[in-house]
Amino acid sequence: MLQCSFPLEVRKQGAVVELSIGIGAKSRTARVTDEAMTERPPQGTECVLILDFGSQTAQLIARRVREAGVFSLLVSPSISPAEVKEIAPKGIILSGGPSSVFEAGAPTCAPELFTLGIPVLGICYGMQLMSHLLGGRVQSAAHREYGRAKLEVQDASDFFAGVDAHATVWMSHGDQVVAMPAGFQPIASTTTCAVSAMRDRARRFYGVQFHPEVTHTPQGGDMIANFLFKGCGCSGSWKMSDFVDAECARIQARVGSGRVICGLSGGVDSSVVAALLAKAIGPQLVCIFVDNGLLRKNERELVETTFRDHFDVDLRVVDASKAFLADLAGIEDPQEKRRRIGHRFITVFSEMAASIEGGAQFLAQGTLYPDVIESGHGHAGTSANIKLHHNVGGLPEDLEFKLIEPMRLLFKDEVRALGEVLGLPPQVVWRHPFPGPGLAVRVLGEVTTPKLDLLRECDLILLEEIVAANLYRSTSQVFTVLLPVKSVGVMGDGRTYDSVVAVRSVDTQDFMTADWSRIPYDVLATISNRIINEVKGVNRVVYDISSKPPATIEWE
């Protein structure tokens, strides 16, 4: 939960994960017991399985299914028919992928999956594989299709119900089905692909050569919904309140009378996990919030008010600001700042964890479903890697915990929805990301208390104006940076020689790439005027118009 920006090595042996956090010449190691198993949907929840054959858009398929009100799980193509029976899904979707069914070692699935009486939708490679396994014929196409194509719908009775007769779809394939398996009939085509969509009505099998999950197929969501409701008979009743009830019951059964420790950073992931655990086990939860002196203005008060006033939680706040600032005295190098902050976090968190009466048996983590997917855990056929490095900020040396990861099956937007259901205030649920080292990497050069205080005031004004202009939800991250330069100015009738503050705002989907926000000039003017007039020591404001890449989002 405590956001971590320092080196972390993850090693796994059997059911034990070792986390080694290296700080310069020093390192700490903690042992965490991993009891995760093959992912299962919440009890009593109708579910659709998505077999991922390496598609770049597999997560999009899962998102589209959930948006329709049906829970979805990405699983390895190696999943056995017995495991599928145990999960009892309402449907199966075979994703696309970069392979050809003719390649040696091309990914496949058990042919017995098609004998379970479960509706199946094959997308692109998934359609080709289904045809190949069921006796059809696939061959390399004379004309490859990449990009938008015009689909001619021949049968709109089920999968294409409500879809335009001449629909726009997104193609990306070199192979195509030239002879359908027995029982199938074509239901759509393009000028270069006679079987762009096919159906076996009796077995409720469907195949599409295009990608309905991407936004470039405008009516793709309708097609997926038709498969779910007309093909699979789903009710579309999955909602976040049901998830809360089921997850609380699961947490209670797992924890029993034990105690759970949760590092509370004030970010959305850690706050939602803490709120969910507070609802499930109340006083058995111990939350640790470390005030490192590098927080935004009123951050500590916000966290304390949110959790002490609204939740039955044992919140332990430690003010370690003097120790953190002492560590940073005279330090200008960004990496050295991070190392020192990381080392102090480990020390403080270790001391606090050791003070819990009777000890804590469980460690709560804010692992999300994309972390699980990217790590391969419970999905790609191996559970050797667990992506913990974004969530663990400091652990007691050689202390064993059992992991509690209640959000490991949720996407980020679902976490926000969960936070709303749990009653977290909007300013917590929808807040922008904040770096682990805090304002230390937004004060360029040496970090001092006067510089931090100045930057806090600037940041508060910026956020107030962004919110007032109704831009907070449409921007991804907004902040100010105190530059290590001064400039000449005129205030009143006198000359000034004061600090320069940069304003940074970015728009992004994944924070891997980002573009600078096109904030209206009048809003920027108000921000600049307020900062210069209200924050003593600033006489110039500049706006960062760099994209990532080549720049990074943070300046350090």
C-alpha cells in the first residue's frame, strides 16, 4: 500500500514470497505467504471465462463483459475441462492472438471445452482455432485485413440484433476461415472475407473475424451484449454492492479472529482496501499511516477524518516528518532522495508493525486485476510472479504474513466504484496519483521545510482552480513543481527576485505515455495570478507542455 519507488526484488519458493528491498548498501527482507489459488468468481456470481491467447486487447474483452453487468475472468488457454466445470461459467470467449493455428507450438485449448454445453464466442484467432479444432479449414488469406472494414450483416436474429446492416468493424488478421465446421453458417461478410462471422445455432457457438471489443468497432459492445444475453442467457445482474457482500464474507472466513495490517497511504487503492476490510472485520484491522512531512496540504487531516469518523478502524498515525527531513538535509540528487526516503519508510513501518498487540497474521495489499494479469499469476499458466512492488513500501525483517488481496479481480475504475459503494468521499475516490517520495521529488534540489510549505500553498491553489473549472475528472494528474531557479519581477513598485513554479497537467490512460493537458488560457491565467498574488516568494509561473515520452510525468 505504501507507494514504493526504490529497488525491490521478488523471489518465490513454493508458497512463500521473499521481498528484498535494497537501499544503497543496506537491504531488508520480508517473507510473505502466498495462498492465492486459481482465480474464482465471487460466490453465486454468474461469470464468463475469457481464454487469453496473447491478445493485446484481452483486458478490453474482460472490461466490455463487465460493463454489460456480467463478471469476467481471464484464464490460461491450458485450463482443463474439469476446472471449467468447477467454475460453471455462463459462457466462454476465445480471445484473439498473434499466432497462426498452423504454427508449431501455437496456443490451443482442450477440444473437450466444446462438449460441455457452454456457449462459446471466438474472436479473430479464437474463431480460427475453434474452426480448426471442430473440423473446419483455415488458410492464409489472399488479402490481409488490417483496420476498419465494412461488414455486411446477413442474419441479425441474435448476435447482430440491433446492429446496422452495414456495420463498421476493426479487422486485424492474415488467416481466415475458408470452410466452416459442420453445423455452422455464415452470418456476416466483408468484400475480402466471406466468413467474417459464423454461428452454430444449436450449440450456441459464434465466431467473428473482427474485434468487437475495441472502440474502432462502434457497435461492438452491442454484439458482446447479444452474446451474453441472447447466447449465454446471462441476467446482467452483477453489481458492486454484490461484490462487497461476497468479499466481506470471504475475508471474514479467511481471517477468522486474526489481525490484518494495512499500510494506508491516502491514495485510492489503499483507502478502498482499508474501507472494505473495516466493513468486513472492523477492529481486527490495523491501519498504519506515516506522516513523512512530504505530504500535500491537509493530507494527514483528510486521512484521519475519513477513517476515524466514518469507519470502525484502528488507525495508527506516526509523525516521522523530522526524521525524514533530517535524512534529506543537503541532498539534491533525486535518486539519493528516493533511497533515503525508502530506507526511513522501512524503519518506521517496521517499528509500527512490531507494536501491534499479539502480532498481525495478515498483510492487506491493493493488488488490482491488471497487476495479476501482467504478472501471469492465476492467468497465463504460471503463478511464479506476484506483482507486489507497487504495493509494499516497507516490511519488518523476516516477518511472515499471509496476503489479503480483496481487489485482485477488479479494474481501476471498478475500484473507484467500490469506494463509492463503501461510502468514501469523492475527494478520496477520485483523487489523482501522488508519488511515493511525495513532494520531495517536486522540490527540485535540496528539500527544506520553507520550500515544502511554499509548494503546498501553490499546489492547493492549482487544485482549487482545476476543480472549480470542472477539469479534475477530465485530467489524469495535476501538480506544481518548485524550480531551483529565481527570476526578476516587479510587484507593486519594487523589484523582486523570487522563485519560479511550474504547473504540470497530463492526460493519460495508463501513465506509460501521456500528453499535456490543453487547459483553457483563462483557467491558466487565474491559476498564475492567484499563485503569484497569494504565495509569498513566487513571482513567476510557467506551464509544462512536454509529453511523455520524451519527458516523464514527474520532474524528478
